Amino acid sequence: MYTKSNQLISLQNPFQQLMPFALRWLSITEDDFFPISQLPEALPETLKRVYQIAKSKPDILHKFQKQDYLLDVDELRFYEDRVVFLVENQGCWTCETEIYQADPAIYVNHPQLKKDKSETKLVHERLSAFLTTFVLQELTLSSEYVFFEIDDLTFFDEKGLLIQPLWLDAPHVWTGMKAHFHLINDSILTMIDEDSGTGFAGTQNEAMYDLLTEIGGEI
């Protein structure tokens, strides 16, 4: 029913299409962006965009640190031709990418940071695709109202709500995870792992609160 052919974020240039959605979800504009001149020049362009959003206002960065932890600019770890920018919430892994490139590959390092590149594993050939997953994950889990036990979309379908595929088969560090993101009635963001059958829903809209209490438990 929901396929990549009609998802709102395209595979060709995912982050460019994600940006307007993220700004709307966070109630910020490009005028709020953190100055790109204050970011390390070596950062990939896509990662710079994430930091322009995450550092836009004092209360925004923590929204990118709910499930996994986006390092603050002064916490970035540069070594050789790579930068470590993301840490799993329990420190089980870190993510790193190549510097001075527009959209390089993304790698995971288990456990914690090791300065031997042979110990890293390729996550995805394109940083922009991985960051799209990461941003949507954090937007879901940092929403004003967050619910778990969202197993599938049947409930929303039966309610006659508009279901739009947003980002499907999302690339993630965990290769066994097959996450799908959907937008419900333009105000509920769902993240469901097809393989495990577990998922979350987040909304910034108080009017959607009672609806979500019918299907999941509030976090």
C-alpha cells in the first residue's frame, strides 16, 4: 500500500526535502539558523545543515539527543580524514564520516571510539540518507507528546486519517532494523520497525493527544 515510489522524501535528494519538514516540526525558520561560518569548515555540507538546525536556538540541540546523541560542535572528534559526530545513547557505538566532502559515506565504530579505521563498518554510502533517518527519529522521540506500542498503521487507517509514507526502509546503524516513517494527518510522525513490530508516534499537536492515547502508552 505504501511504497517508496510515493514517499514524501525522495531517495535522490532526501535531506533537501527533509529540511522544510524539520523546520515546520520544530517551529523555526532559516532566519534562526546557526551561522554556517561558525561551523568547522571540514564538516560535510549535509552535516553542516543538521548543525544549523540543531544549534538554531538554545532549546533545540537536546531534541537531537533523545535516542542517540548528536555531539555539540565543541565535542566533535576529528582524526585523520574523519570526524565523529554521533554517539549511541549508552555509548555502544559512534558514527563517523569523511571530512571535506559534500555527501560522503557514513561508518559505525563498535565499541566507542577507536582510532583504527579498520574497526569501522560502512553503514551507508550517503551521509544524507543516514542523517534523514537520524533527524526523523529524533523529531519523533522529542515531540511534545510521544507514545510507544505503535505496532502498525491499522488504527490510523480505520480512523480514516490521511497516511503519507515519509521515509521507508530507513538506513540505520542496526542492520536488522527496517524502520518506516509515516506522516499522519500532517501532524503525527510515526516510526515503526517492520521486523520487530515495535514503534513510536510523536506529535506537537495537543489536539492529537486523546487520539494517540487510544492506541499507545505515553512516554
